[in-house]
Amino acid sequence: MKDIQEKRLENEIKVVTESKSDIKRVVKKISKEEYQIDITIPTTLTKNALDIELRMLIQKNYPFNPPKLFFITKFIFPHLADCRDVI
């Protein structure tokens, strides 16, 4: 039987993947306790020359620990710090 945290995590993943937009999402269950979401934001939404790809790792203890976010595509955007952290 699934525990409460695992059910909550699955519900959060469902909300992310079912939202309607041009953003592409691919969800992978890495383990019982961790999901990986690969996200592609098309140029039509970013006004950038490239599609922006990022990876989000969500662990079982979410929302008590925030998801980890990694930018796969290198780009320059004013709302990012030098170390690529989202502000």
C-alpha cells in the first residue's frame, strides 16, 4: 500500500503533466522516492533563439524539501544569477 507522501508526490506530478500549454514534459520515475521531469519550453514562449530545456528532480519528501532544477540549455536571461540559480 502506498504511503501518504508517495500518493501526494504522484498527485503533484499529475498536476504538472496535465496542465495545458505548449510546454513539453516527459516524466520518468527514477525510483520509488524520486521523479525526473524533463521540460522543454519552445521558442514561441521564451522569445529566445533556442528551445529551453530543463530537468526537475522531485523527491518523496516534497514539499518539505524543494525540487532540484537544472538548466540543460545554456542561455542568458536577466532573472538568472551567475551560478544558474532561478531568482
